[in-house]
Amino acid sequence: MVAQEKAEHLDPDALIKKWIEPNSHRWSSDRARVKKYGISVWALVGLLQGVDGDVAAVTRAYDIPVEVVQAALAYYERHRVVIDGRIAENKG
């Protein structure tokens, strides 16, 4: 619970800086990934959409802290169009 409480106090810029990085092999906004875990932001957001916004389900599925999901969502809000396109491309 302490990690969740702490995460709520971080602003979106701090979350993104702490957790999100470019994919060094294929850089574009839709290819960003989570530091340390290597999970694509679009994959986290896509799963979150698939589980009706259940953050706990996403944290369990990827074995990641809530703060990571919050960081991915903060990044997604800034790059929604290209990430939605990537999610749609993956479904296709």
C-alpha cells in the first residue's frame, strides 16, 4: 500500500520520467516502453482497455507496481492518437 500512496503524489511528468523510455531499436511515440520491465506502453494500455480499466488486473498480469500503470496512462494521455493506432494495428 505504501507504494500506491507514494505513486498518487507523483505528477505525470515525474511518473513518465521515472518509468517510461523510448524503444532504442524502433523509436516512435507508440513504441515507448516501461523501464526495467521492457513492456510496451501500448500493450499495457491495450490490456487495461480489455479489462475495463481494472488496474489491479493489469498489475497482476504483468507483475508490476501500480505506479507503472499510472506512468503508462500518463504517457498515453500525451500520445493517445498514435498509441490507439498501434493498439488497433495489433488487433488487426
